[in-house]
Amino acid sequence: MPYAAPSSANNRQADTIEAVKARNGNGEWREILTATTLHRSVLLQLPPGTHPRMHTHPDCEEIFVIHEGTAEFDFGDGQVHTVEPGMFLYAPSGQQHTFTVFGDKPLLMMCFLSCNEPDDTVEI
């Protein structure tokens, strides 16, 4: 997930996934929940067929938590995981990764990154 300026984040002390969904509607969206110089967390809703380019974060870890929908995560080393609600995945620093949303429902996923610096994402 791209850099998130700390001023662009909600940084609310408490919120709910349902409230975030109500604020953003049914289409494709990305809401920055928290962001500091040390981390960022983002809730995304992505339509079927979404497939970002393979990329890595050389200096930070990324955790994905699946709330709705299904996707296939590719970690670039032969590890491919089909995920559904309730699952989480971990990409350590430098681990290549991408995913493809499939099925007929959007993917609702929360991502947490251990760093938050401009240009911390390298496409492969």
C-alpha cells in the first residue's frame, strides 16, 4: 500500500469497520485509518479482478487481514494462498507480494505496514 501522509489519516482512538464502510459506500475505496512516521493502517474495498503489480517493501513488514470476499495472494516464491474472511497473511520486509480479487463480491481487507515513508514500495 502506498505511503500515507499522517495528516491524511483519521487517527481515531476508536472506530468500527461498519462505520468506515458506511462513510465510503459500495464502490472501490481506500481509507487511511492510522498513519504516523512509524506505521500505517488502511482499510480497502476492492472489486473482483483487482490485481496490483508485484511489489515489495524493502524496509517494512506488511500484514493483511481479510474481512470480506476472496482473493489469491502470490508471494513470488511459489507460495500462493487462497484467502477468505477471517484469514490473515504476513509479508516480511523484502518479501515480494501481490494478490488477485476473485468471485463476485468485493474484497474488504485491512493492511498494516510497519513503516510509513515515501517511496517505501518498489514495484517488480
